[in-house]
Amino acid sequence: MPRSLQPSASRTLMVLRAVVAAVAAAIVTFTQARTGDFSLAVFQSFALATAVILVIELVLRRGDVARLLLAVAYVGGAALAFMLPGPAAERFHLALLIWAASAGIVELAGGLVARRAGSVDARDTITVGVLTCVLAIASLLVSPGYALDYFVAEANSWFTLTGTIIGVGLFGGWAAVIAVYLGIGAFSPAARTPVATKEPA
């Protein structure tokens, strides 16, 4: 059986995940040149940093299979982005899709199991899992070969909206939502477990 964490340790890990997601979202938001190489670098850095946090949590919990599988999904996502053949844009889209689907399903399933066990962290885990599954579905609808030329009169220039820009934008938006959600959850009052008392004889 996995060991339950103290509320302070659980909040610290949530804050760390929120910070990593917030940094990824900020980088995506404030970078204009969203190329395939840029997308891969941001995604890989995010996945590896989050995997480190999950490994720390795994060590603290001792035997949490769901956290082990989730860490594997994050490391696998970063590895896929590096090992897959093809242009950087296509590798990013495929790695993002596979990672989001696997991580989302694992985190959602782990949250459902934790809820049955009465874990106070189950709701947050389920929500993050659902949001990650939504990211996978959205990524499935985006083609890496998509390109739309458009003209901006104020800049007097033509620009191109590519599938990579949309894909990394979806990832950045997801990361921003996760950062806010986990940040709020970390600083919310911890749920209290009722303490059983003996009836007077």
C-alpha cells in the first residue's frame, strides 16, 4: 500500500508542479517564433522537470503504482520527442499526442482509484487527468502540416499560422490552466479527516 503524504508535503509537490507548468506556459506565451525545435525544447523540458517531481513523490509515497506509471509517461513523452524520426514539427505533434493520451489516462485512472480509497488528493488528480485527456483530443484535431497565410494591415505584413503554432499554443494553454488549478489547490485549506471518538461507557 502506498504511504499517504503529510498535507505540507503534498502541497509542496503541487506547488512544484504548478511552477513547472507556469514556466512552460509563460515561455510559450511570450515567444513569437514557435518553431518545431522550440516546441520540442519546451515540451521536453516540461516533461522531464515534472518527471523529477513525480519521482520524488514516488519515493515519498513508497509503492504508488499510479505515480510510477505517470512518471514513466512523462519520461516516455520526452524520450519520444527526441527519438521519433521526421521533422521537428511532426515529432512534437506525435510526442505531445502520445504523452497527453497516456499521462491523462494514467492520472485519471489513478485519481479514480485514490477516490475509492478516500484520498484527499483524488479530486485534483482526476481533474488534471481529465484536462490532459482533453489536450490529447485537441492535439489529435491539429495537423502539423496545416498552414494559413493571413495579412495584418497594421503591420503591413503577411504571416503564416501553422499547425505547430496551434499545437504549442494548445500545450501552453493547457499548462497555464494546470498551473492555476494546482496553485489554487495547493493553497486551499486541507480537508480534515474526522477523528473517531469512543462513546462514554
